[in-house]
Amino acid sequence: MIDYNDRRFIPVNNTANGEVSPEVLFHYKQTGRIVTCTYSGGRIVSGQLIALVDDDGGLDMRYHQVNDQGELMTGVCRSTPEMLPDGRIRLHEQWRWTSGDGSAGTSVLEEL
């Protein structure tokens, strides 16, 4: 299992229907199999997520955030980790809004 505790990530790619951009900073915490995260920046005023880590380090998460339009947005996401040669983690994400238009997308986050 990957230890996500105290790791920080930034988005390097996102589909157009997403709200995160390279200005968003994600700060992960982990206790056992439970991962939590706070994030903000760019269009995101405040966001939080909670996830369970599987044996391969994948994350099954739920998130909620308030954007710069004052909207509360929610969604689900499945993140698959890739270990980079320098020891950092890259997360390949498939997500779907559970609010708004209900559309789906993909994003990539990289550890700082």
C-alpha cells in the first residue's frame, strides 16, 4: 500500500469540464486505509476529499468543493497511482460530477 500521508500534488492535466487547474494544491493525509485531503487555488475556494486506499495504492474517493462562483460541487473519483523514477507519485484520475451536469472527465496529478 502506498503511504499518501503529508504528500502534496498539483494538477498537470484536466478535461475541460473540470474545475481544477495547475494553481490548485492538494495536501493529502493518511491514517491506515483512510486518506483525507484539503485543496484550494484557481477556481477552487475550498475543497475536501475522503478516500479509501486499496492494496495497489488506488484511491476510491468522494469530494466536495466550493468554486469561485459560490457553488457547492460534489463528485466521485477513482485514482490510479504511477510511481515515477524519482520516487514521486503521479495519479491518473477518472472522475464524475454528482452535482451540476453529472458529466465525467479525467485528470492527472503529480506530487511536488
